[in-house]
Amino acid sequence: MYLEPRPGIAWPSPQLRELKDAVRALLGLDDDTAVMIRQLVCGEVGHPPLETVVEVLPMDGGSHRWRLHRPAEQITEIELRAALLHHRPS
């Protein structure tokens, strides 16, 4: 038996899956560390209407969160690398 999403519930987009995989690779995360990617409405003046939030949740605690002020589909590998490796988590 295959599980299917409930009506009205969409599976994650391939772009979000690729972004999650890129986060795992850039940070060298193990399979026990959860990676969540969310797109939220951004109400800050001067920013695009959607922002992408990347959250890393290790099993031993100490979660890390980054906000990228653009939709997930527009984030390049260079931008992701800069955000994850050169800015402190919030």
C-alpha cells in the first residue's frame, strides 16, 4: 500500500528537496540531524514578499536558523553557502 497525501496537501517541491540536500552537504550533517525549509510571508519593508527559513535541528539540541530574504526557488548555491557558512545562526 502506498501512502498518498490527503486532498489539498501537496508534497514538497523538488526545489525544496534540492535546497535541503544542499544544506546537508554544505554543513556535513548526519542522518540524525533534521533539516527544515519553510517559506514564510515577509512583512519587512524593502524585502521580497516571501522569505526562506532554513532550520537545522541536531539530535543533541542546539538548533540553528537562517533567514534568506528571497523565495526558495531563487536561492543560488553561492547565496546558500554564504548564508550558512559566513553568517552566525540566529
